[in-house]
Amino acid sequence: MAQLRGRGIVVELPPGFEGRILQRAPVGGGIPQPVVHLATFALPPGTADFGGGATPLMGPDDVFVVLFEFGAESVGRELFRARGLPRSVRPSELSPFRLRRGIDGQAGGQWFFTEAGRPFTLYVVVGSFAARARLAARVGELLAGVRVETRAA
């Protein structure tokens, strides 16, 4: 199994997945935060934070996952009250109406949470709404291998 490591995030990539951990430019003079892209297809250079440029390339058997960290000012806010990275995705949580940009046949979902004192959103796109049960299982396999470390002060 391949491993990604960077910015206090570790991902054990299951077979068939690739990924990268990037650091976004700081917004408003803040601290740069990581964004993680994970997929079952080749990620193009310049993929936007939430998959712009990548999700149109997905086939019906593909999965695209983003782990997007927000700034420390978001810790404790209502949106991030859920504790812990989701370790599974239910097929019923994936919908064509939860996509940032709707593409025929695709479905997705988004979850906000705090892990290791760090605020994140998990954004998932699956290539086929019809195959969402099988693809949700692949997402769960991937999420089982994600670890977020406490950020050093």
C-alpha cells in the first residue's frame, strides 16, 4: 500500500487510488492550510480545491475525495461541531444534488467535522449515482487509512 504524508495528514492509499497533499496559498494573510485530493483516476495538474478540472474526467467507476482544512478560527464553530473524520459514507448520503458542480450521472456528499483539534470538510464525488453503494464502500476503504495528527503549536 502506498502512503501519502504531509502537513500532519497521513493517508494509506488502497490499491487503485492515487493522491496528493497540497498547501493552499494563505487567504487574508492567514496560515496556509492543506488540501488533500484522492482519486481512482489520474489527477490532472491544477485541480481546484473541490475538484474543478478533475471531476469532469471521472468514469462511472471512479471516486474523488477531498479533505480540506479550514483555519484555526473555525475550531469550535457550530458547522464543525461533529467530532472525528467520517470513516464511512452511506449510499443514501450521496446525491446528485450535493455536488458543487452537477455532472450527469455523478453523486456526492459533504461533511464538516473537527479531527485532532483541526477543522475540515470531507467532500466526496462518485462517478455513478446508480453504483453509489459499491462506490461508497470504496470511499470507506480509503477513509479507514486516513489519519490527522494534532498540529504542533
